[in-house]
Amino acid sequence: MSNRIAVTIWALIHLSVGAVLQVRFALPAAQALALATPGYCLALLLVSALFYQGWQRGYRRLADSLGR
């Protein structure tokens, strides 16, 4: 459930950035979304890497505490 909420929030942020680009620079909607997509994908990759590292650290800590 939380993954669905996170994806929805990310999609809404992407659409919001596209709307801001469209209004601010008078771009067509498709072009504004195309301009926003690379930064959106990069941010998504960085956030997923950060969560993955945190998950690994927590899993290692749990395994260490159970192993002792």
C-alpha cells in the first residue's frame, strides 16, 4: 500500500513540475513533460538507492542482533 502512495505522490510531483514549466515558459504540455522527465527519473533513482541502502543497513542490524 505504501508503495502505491509513494508512486502516486511522485507522479503528482512530476505532473506539477510539467505544469509549472508549461505555464512559466509557454511550452506545450508534451514538451514540458519531456523536459521534466530526465530530472524526475534521476531523482527517482537516487531516492530508491537511498531507501535500498537504508533497508540493507536495517536488515544487517537485525541479523546481527538475532545472531548474538
